[in-house]
Amino acid sequence: MKDLPIFEKVCMNYHFKNTKEGADPDTLIFAKPDLIFELNFVTSEIKTIVKFDVSLIVQPMFFEIDPDQQVFTIASAYDGIYINRKKNQYVDLDELYSIDQIRSVIYDTEDEEFYILTNCKEEKMGFYLLKYPKEDPTKSTYLT
């Protein structure tokens, strides 16, 4: 599998696709600079889930999704993308927040919020932690 072209520049973070209760997982979800795709590791079938409007500059380091697997945040150190499949929404996060040097992205299932830790905001070096609700990245709050 690793030699397939689709795996070029794939993020090392991946997620099991949700299954019906009691069913064994058979599909993994991956992100790469230009798309999110799924691989059924039983049948070897590959399907594109989302193709990005604008690709990430480099291979993503972070890939977080909500439990319903409809809202995604994908990021490299230099840029990030928010995708909401239900709303057909695509947001360039580094442009929206004027951030760079992304160091971590996590999703909190309890609060239903994404968190981004970055070392550069508006071209100023520092320690910046921001959060935004899964339904609207424009409603962000800086915690530091």
C-alpha cells in the first residue's frame, strides 16, 4: 500500500472510519496536501472524500476530525484548512487567523472545539493557543 501514488505526502495521523455498531472497522481516513481520502484495507478500494480548493504547501502534520466525521482540520507547520462537509464550507485557517508555525492541532470531543497551538501570529513570534467551535471557525478565541 505504501508504494501507491495516493500515499505520497500523506499525513502520518489517520482515523478509522465510523462503522455500524458491532461491525469491525475496515476503512482508514487519510489526509494529504490536496485531499482527504479513505482506504478500505479489506478490499483495497480507495475513495476521495474531499478535494481541497487550495492545496497545503507541504505534507500535513496534523489531521483532526469530529466524531461524526463531517468536520476536519488539516494543517502543516505553515498552513491549515477547515472543512465542514455538512455546510460545504472550506476555510483557509492560516489566512483567517494570520498564523504560521503551527505546532499542534487537537479536537476536544467534550467541548466540540478544535484547538491550534502556533508560534507565530500576525508575524509576531510567541505562544498562541486558539480554539474554535466545530461549526464555525470564525468564532475563535485566543486562550494565550
